[in-house]
Amino acid sequence: MAEEPQENISGGDDAAAAAFGVGDAGTRAEAVVDELGELYWQKTYGGKDAFESLVRTILSQNTSDVASQPAHDALMEQYGADDYSREDGANDHDLAVALADAEQSVLAETISSAGLYNQKSEMIIGAAERICEEYGGAVGFDRFVREQAPGDVRDALLDIHGVGPKTADCVLLFAGGRDGVFPVDTHVHRIARRMGLAPAHADHETVREHLEADVPGEKCGFGHTAMIQFGREYCTARKPACLDGPEACPLYDHCDRVGVDEVTETVVDPVEAAGD
């Protein structure tokens, strides 16, 4: 099994190692995740601070980890504090309180490397204010994410301005450690439809529904992070590895290659290939 790459893969850099059974897949989507488990790593997720996970995911919207990670680090240096503790409930310093009180122009400058910094700073301050009002701060919000029913948590997250399905699912996965959550980003959306794991016309939510139905709960979080890495290394948007021949892609035999013409070496979005 390959080593996990050093880049931050959707917050999976400090996840715990895990092992799940492979070889008895009940669906093609599960077989794909099993193959990714042989190609990359097998991890289980959870344990991150819920509000920090929310902030990190907002920062990652419409940008890469290369850009969003420095913004996150700068934000934590400016507004975080080592004396904040989730485990013992101490609230000497609360990140949500600090960001709710932040001056937007200062926060925007702090996170400028992430792009769309004016919009993201508004979202972060608004989310912090909402969380302070409803949960008393980051500690209460973390408890809510970990202890309440996933559906209730997801609904509450989606009711926060700037939080979409992918952001909500990442908080459920990386903070709540919830099984059966398969966040869908651009890579997952493209790959699932290209491979035929979801309909070509499926939007992000429909892709999520198909993957969560077809992949066992304990494999969903890993499937999300590994599929992102696979999309970066093999199944890119413009030049997927299969254009170099079947041997170039480790998942070739599992893939319908919707929108990929290996003869003409052209690639279109699956929805365009499927037509009306």
C-alpha cells in the first residue's frame, strides 16, 4: 500500500490508520474504493475541532490546498490560542468568539492567500456569530456536531450562510467522525459520473446519494479523500490517464469512461457526452 501523500487531503493529515475488508465488494462503487485502498491508504476520520473544520473548509472553497493551508495557518496564528481546550470544556479562549469579534478587513487580509477573501471573511464572521449565539461558542458547537443525529447536524450546518453540502459533510466527517458520509467535491463529482458510479447528469447531491448508498459507511470517509487524490494523480479533468492506454490507469477495468474518447483523445464533461 502506498504512503499517504504529504499534502493536506481535505483535513485527512492526522487521521488514524484503519483497515477494512477488500475483495468482497457488493457494488462497483465499493470495488472502486477497495482498489483505492490498495493504491493509497486506509484511514478513519474524526476528532478534529468542529468549528476549526468549518473554517478550514470555508477557506478551501474554490481554491486549492496550496492556497488555503497558508490562509488557515495565518488565521490560527492571528485568532487561535494554545489555551483553548475542547476536552476539558475550558473556554479561556474560544476561536468562534474571537472570530465573531474580528474586524472583517483584518480577517480578509489575514486569509488573502485563499482567494475570495472578502467573501470568505464575511462567511467566517457570520458563521462565528451564529455559532456563538446558538451554541455558546466553539465548545458547544463541537459537542453538538459529535453528539446529535447526523441529519440534524447537517440541516443546522446548511442553515449557516456560506455552508453548502460539501462543507457540511466535511465537518460531519472530519470533526464528527460519522460513518456513511461521502463529501462530494469537484474531483468526486467528475470521477463518479465519468466512471458510471452515478448518472452523467447527476448534480453533487445526487452523486453523494449514490455513493453513500453503494459504499459501506466505514469506507465512505476514506473513499472521499482517496478519490480526491486519484483525481489529482490519474483522473484529471482534461487529460485522464486512460488516454495513455489501459495500463496507465489502475481503475481502468471499473470505469465506463463517460465523456472520454480514447480514439480521438478528446474529453468532455459526462453530461455533454450523455446528451439530452
